[in-house]
Amino acid sequence: MIKIYHVEDDTISDSEIQKNFISRTPEDNIRYAVTELLSLSEVPNSDKIKLLHVFRNNDTAFLDMSGQFVSALDSMGQRKSQLLLTGIVRTLQENFSPIEQVKFLIDSMPPKSGGTVELGRAWKMPKR
């Protein structure tokens, strides 16, 4: 079972999804979780957003997203975009140990500065 934290009514909601991951790599499972999260969060044109690559290094997950991801964030506004990124981090942190933070790439390149939210920094949850 996987818990997905998605945007719903200007807040983060969680859904538990029964999914059999026996034959998949952790990167494939992360790809599935992020794709489901985008769909559940009603991200504009989520069907056009591609997660190009997923890789991990120690406690960091790197998500290489297509350029449509930036366009979707811009159209969502700052609050919903921040909630979406927080949902992605929380989903990966709680389901894919030892991941603690997420870094984004856009079309295999470091994200450009500016935009609705800052994608150039690592996103992580505050320590409890």
C-alpha cells in the first residue's frame, strides 16, 4: 500500500492506494507515485507532464520533469504549487526510505530561476 499526499480543496489530503510493487524498481515505484499524485491533484494538463527520469542519491530523489510541469505550476498559482511540491516530498519521504528531500530538473537541466515557486533548491519537510 502506498500513501499519496495530493492537493485537494487548497489543502493536502492523503489517499491510500493498494498497488502491488513486487517486480518494480524503487525508481519505477516513485514514477508511479508521482504520476498518480499529479492526476489526483488535478494538475492542469497532467496527462502531458512527463516524468523523464528518476534517480536517487543517498537521501535525495531527483525528478527530471518535462517543461509542461513548469507551465502547470505557473497556471496553478503559488499556494497550490507549493502544496503540490510539499505533497510530492511527503509522498516520497513516507513511502521510499531513506528519501528526505527532492530536487527537480526540467528537461534534464537545472531549473531556471523565477516562476511561481523556486525549483532550483532541494525541497524537504521540516524536521519534526
